[in-house]
Amino acid sequence: MKKLLYILIGCVFLPSIAGCAEELSFHPEDVMNENDLTLGSGQMSFIHISDVHRSSASITPALYYLNHTPSTFALLTGDIMASDNMLKEIQESDKPILLIPGNHDAYPFYAFSVGQTGFRTQVLDAVEQDKKVVFANDHDNYWYQDYQKDGYTLRVIGIDQYEFESVNEGPNSLICVYSQPQIDWLIQLLENSGHCDGIIMAIHAGFGNEKVMSRDRNVTNDFISIYAKGYENSYDYAGEKNIKIIPDIIDAYQTGINLTEQKYGNSSNGDTLTVSTHFQGPHQNFIAYMGGHLHFDIVEYLTDYPQQLLALIAYCGEGTGHDDNDLIKSTNNKNFYNFNVNIIDFKKRELKIIRKGANVKVDNTTRDSIVFNY
């Protein structure tokens, strides 16, 4: 296919990026090839992008891929800062695009952001109303959705990590704070997820912290940013008070070793969350967390939870996005966008992650694909 497609990129506001409208282009043959059009029996694929920050640079190629292959859905894991044109593009997709908020979506006074309530009413309700996403209630931003293929069921769970804010101002000061109702909802949902053949959990920020669960810098693979390999403390700061609450719940689900009245600090105000689980484990259907936030790539098992895979994708907007992003990006062809194609093989119990778009790193090696078992 030789047709040239065009994207109009709006202004992007990041600490290290200031860019105004520019017409970028991509060739469909750069996005996919003939091999992308076929999935085997018992395989399901979906697209993952994150941190587009009002830019359609990666959204347009990703949705082109989604709608021209057997991929089932796309996952956009926060810091969307959605423009009207972006929402229109998502709404017009032939297949579902599942969204969760990031810190830049949760903060109501940041440029282009709509805040927690606005994210539900202006973004999720507008995008998901025809997608059959099952929300927990009429006003919150967390949900789940099941997809079936070849007799297998994948459950996708969308988590809202920013239900209320820290005492500091600004989107970069927000810590992950969950409500007790969301945690109770998640536990009950997992109690009813044993029949699923796989579980993907959509988050925004990963579960790393300089104080808790610091990453092992000896762990390397092609989907860990070159700069992150030497990162002194950790790779992320997904909350200071309750960093372990969701990994602990998933661990209880996986092992059947339940939590009883476990207390977790939940904010700078000193309140706590109480967690009790009654899982009839063990369960082996948790596949991975999918998120972003960092603006660089990390795909590895959590240090303290070796059965829990964390897949964080680099910034998917226009430009490099962060000093720790090791991708070489440009303003033309396949190098100005990036997204991941995830293929689940239910028979082999295998997750394969394939990088599309910008995949050349600063050392001239490439980020192509990686496989994990679950």
C-alpha cells in the first residue's frame, strides 16, 4: 500500500518539549507488514500506547494498525490530555480503545486537563459509551472489560491511581491514592476472575519506588531503557504510602495466601486502607500490568513479586519525551511514533511484545520483540 497518510500534531506541553502544530506523515507499510495480518488459533493481540500528552503522533498509526489487523482493542494508559480531535479519532475507531487517567488527566488546573470528574464525563463517557466497558459505578474512572477469542477469555481491568490528590499542587506532585471502594471492588472482581484465561491490568504509574521495591540494576533486557539500567534508586514513584497495596492483592490472588485486615497508609493526611482477601487460589491467569508514566521503556518482573510482570511503554507523543528515553526519534516516517503490539498465546501461556515505529536505541541496537511466560 503506497498511500501516504497524514497526522496534524497539536502543540505539546512537557517540561522538556515545546512544539506547535506540524504536519507529520507515515507510510502504512512502515506500520505493518503481511505477517501482522495473521494470528494463530488461541492467540489474541492488542495495542498499547501511553503518555501521548495531547499528541496524535502515535495514536493515528496505532489505530490504523488496530483497524487493519485482527487486533482486538487498544489500551491507552493515561496522560492523554485529550483534545476534541483526538476524542473524535478515538470515537470513530472500528474497534475499542480503553482509557484510564494519568496524573496529567487527574489534575484539574493543569493546561488541557479536565480533572477526575471531568475525565469520566468528558472523556470516558464520550469514548466508552458504545464499547460495553463495565464501570464500577456511574461516576468513577475504574472499570473492566472481557474479550473472547477461540474459546478463551481475556479480562482487562482499568485502575484509577489518582482518586484524590496530594497536599501539593501540580500534576507532577500527585501520588497514587486509591479509595477504599475501589480496592474493595478490585478484590471482589478478582474473586470472580478465576474463570478467565488471562488478566491484564491497566495502570498509569508502575510499582517502583526509591524506598520500596527498588529495581535490580543487574536485570537487563531489550525492553529496558539503556539509561534505566544504571538508574541509582528505582525506575518510578507510583505513590509513597501505598506502593505495595495492589501488588500485595495480586500476590494473594496468585498464591492463595490471603491478606487479613492488612493496613496501608493512603495519603499525607494519615488515613489508611484496610485489605482482607478470600481468594481460592492459587491462580495462574495474571499476565501483566500495562502502563507508562516514565516516558521510557521498562518491561520486567517486579523485584519483590517475581510472578508479576510490569510493562511500561515509553512516551508516545511527538519528540523524545524524557532524558531517560533511549529511543532515537525524528519527525518523519516510522521514527516519530511508537506503540507496542501485544500478542497473548493462551495455549502456550505466553506474552509477546512487539515494538512498532521508533525502535532504534542510542547505541544503535534495536527494540524489536520480547517474550514472557505467565
